[in-house]
Amino acid sequence: MNLLDSILKEINEVVSKVDEQSLANAAAVLSKDRRIFVVGEGRSGLMAKGFAMRLMHLGYEVYVVGETITPAIKENDVVVAVSGSGKSANVVSDAKKAKEKGATVLALTSNLESDLARCSDESVLVPGTVRGDEGESRKSIQLLSSLFDQSVHIVLDGLCLYLSRRDGVSNETATGKHW
């Protein structure tokens, strides 16, 4: 088996373990009458930004935490926080700040016992290997948190497909919002 086949097998194994009800619960908090903010660090942050971009294509009002044009969080907003470990200091801090302001927090993490998952209203478990997993807990041939990041990207794209179908957004409509 070549390396790419091994990577695809790992991703398939992780994605197959994502609970569909948790995705339905995630979709339930995402609506066009609520502003959505995404946050993550490193490559997980890049996956969150990709999700924000696709939400914009679907007609959502969406912002990336930390960008210069991002407004203040307020009640009724939603924060989508992505952290494989669930321990990323800035992500956890931003999630807690959002909760204090009355926002809903949706976490995507590989650790439902983490600080991030505990402070979230909804969590989606994406059980991919993350940086720091060692020994028996390291179930990937890939470096650092590559498996989590790849898997969470697919999970978030699946969530967008679900939202597009729920909201009746066609490929042509989404294309019209693309730069």
C-alpha cells in the first residue's frame, strides 16, 4: 500500500466514527439569522477559515476571530471552535469569552473531556490523532495533527453540504457568491 492509500484509509476510519446526530445538532445551531464566528490555531485554524469561506458561499454572515474586520461577539451569535486537543489556549479562551457574552459555542475536537468541549454547548467528536498523542494513543503514520486536520476539513465540508441542502442553496447560487 502506498502512502496516499494509507492516509486515505486513516481519514476514512476517523470520519466513519463521527456521530451523525452530533452533526445534526451542529447544524441546528447554525442559521442565517445568527452571526457565525470561527476560531482555531495553526492548521486547525486554516480548516476553520475554509469552513467560514464555504459558509459565506452559502449566504451566512460569518467572521474569523482575530481578523481586523471581525466585530465584537454578542448574544445569539455562534462560535465554531476547532481544536484537535481541545486545549489550545486561545481557542478555549475565545470560547469562554463567547459564552460569557451569551453566544452559543460549537466545538470540533478529538477530545470530549477537554476544556473546549466542556465549555461548549454542542460538540462534534472527530477522533483523529493530534500533536502530543504518543504510544498507544498515536494511531496515525502522519505527523503531528495532520489526521485530525484532514478529517475535520471533510467533516466541515459535509456539514456545509447538509446546510446547503437544508437551506436550498444550489451550486449555482454558491458559485455566484464566489470571488
